[in-house]
Amino acid sequence: MALEKLPAGASVTQFSISTYNQMIDVINWWQREGRKTGADPRRLFRHSHLIQVRNDSGEDFPWLGIVGLDDILYSHSDDADGFRYKPAMKGELAITTAYMGRWGIAWEPIAGGEIGWVCVAGVTPAKMHVYEDVPGYAAVRVGATGTDRFWPVADSWGGARVLYRESGTGFKWGLVRIGDSHWQRSFELKDALTPGSNATAHPLDSDGTADTTAAREFEVYDAIHGDLRSPVGAKGFAHWLAGSAEWEIISIQRLATKCKGLVKGATVSPNDFTVDNVVAYNGLSPVADAATELTVKNTFSDDADDNTVITFSWNETDDQWEEDDLACDT
């Protein structure tokens, strides 16, 4: 039941004495603990998902804008009680891969150099840039410029699940749950990929088509397998690895390693073969169409007539196509 104040002139009762003693206990406790934390009493019982962040970005963070979480503001050795009771961090613009999974939403406008409250976990309102009107996640928008720097992007991956969002594309309001993350995304290669290297990729929309918007391009890396060779247009999946700060390819359509085709023009050893009408036995075709030609190493010093059927394989070590067999030697 709620406690009521005593009216003027009321006699002291056993109940009022116990209430008075409880008040003294609370005051004593606050004087003791308040000195430790230096906290505003209104914030003493704040939600653990909120922390204080100093805006070191040189810009003003808008209310409910994205904030990149950088280093701690003070360490345990700097201020042991402050670190335990009132942790704080430095905030930056969340526009680089350094803040993937390290961001929050400002719960108040935070001017440059000032300290404010930021939600770093749990459910919070947020405004996000929507490219495709489907459910998904909210993520750091790497390389954002202008006002886009202050808002997360809605995508198929990210550090926060979108629980609700206004319909349509563009800037939309919604509810996100920070910490409910997903770190895989599908893509289509914009550039050819060679073993152990990286290539530019386009994200895939929910219907499997590539979004070729320049601002959404990203790099994928062959660091896990080390032997991936894929042509432009190959589709795959990548996983974000925080340690390397890279999108590492976990699966992708590979370039065929064995093909057949037709020798174009009579060939006399030791000349190599020019081959068209290429058909892949496995993986993706190394050519765009039947008229596209490949050079195949004349491995066995063979002669061949025009339109002789030839089978050949990719030699990764020598970086070339090599003859396996001719259907009929001259």
C-alpha cells in the first residue's frame, strides 16, 4: 500500500516510527552509494541497456540516431567506482566496418563533445534507410555521407532485428532489437574472383536479383577456402568476421574446371588450340556465349582439324586451360 504523509499535529505512532526509520535507511544508503557512483538519482535505477556516451564525432548526434561505440571513456584503473557503477564510452559516426556490431541508438540529442544516453541493447525506436520493403535487420551503413551518416540501413543482415517498420522505401521509422543479430548475406560478383583474393559484389534482394546501387557494393574475400575461382555473376554467401573485419565467402558458384568445345580452325603442333562452343562439365561456364573463344594448351603436341571436339581442364598452378583429349586426332 502507498504510504501517506502525516498531517500537521498528528501524534507519533508505531507505524510512523517504522516509516521514519525506513526513510533514514534510504537516505543513509543514498548518501553512501551516491558518492560511489556520482549518479543522478533519477538515473540510479536506469536500465542496464543504457550507457552514457560522449560524442567525439565532431558532429551532433540526432535523437534516435545511430552512434558508433568506440573506446571506453575511462578505465577501471582511471576510476574504479565510476567504471563499475557508471560505465561510459566514446561515440563516433558509425560509417566504417569498425562499428559493425558496435553501435547503439541515441536516446536524446547529443551535441559534439557532450555526453548523453545511448541504448546499446534491447528494443528501441530507430529511423533507418530502407532499400527493399521486406522484413530484416538494421546495420551500419558503411561509407555513408550527408545525413545518411546518422541513421542505420535496413538490410538482410545486421546487428539489430527489425521488429516493426513503416512500409515502403526510403527513410522509415521502426522498432529494432539491438543484439539480435544476423551476420550472413547473399551476393553476386561484380568482378571476377581469383583464389585467395577479394572481389566487389552486389547484395541480392529477396527475389535473388542483384541490387547494383553503387552505395551498396561491398568486398568479399576468399580467406577461408583460398582456392575459389568464380566469374562475374557468380552468386554466393558471405559471413562477417569481426577479427578480420571482412566479409568472408563461405559458399559460391565456382568456375568450371573441366569443359569441352570445338577446335576453331585446323591446328598444327606445337601451336595451342583456339576453342569455341564451350560447354562446362562442372561449375559455371568460363565464357559468356558460344562465340567466345578460349586458348587451350596443346599438352600432347597434337594436330587437329577444324571443329574437332576437345575436352580440357583448368591448371590452377600454371593458370591456363590444358588439353585432356581430342575426339579424333588428324
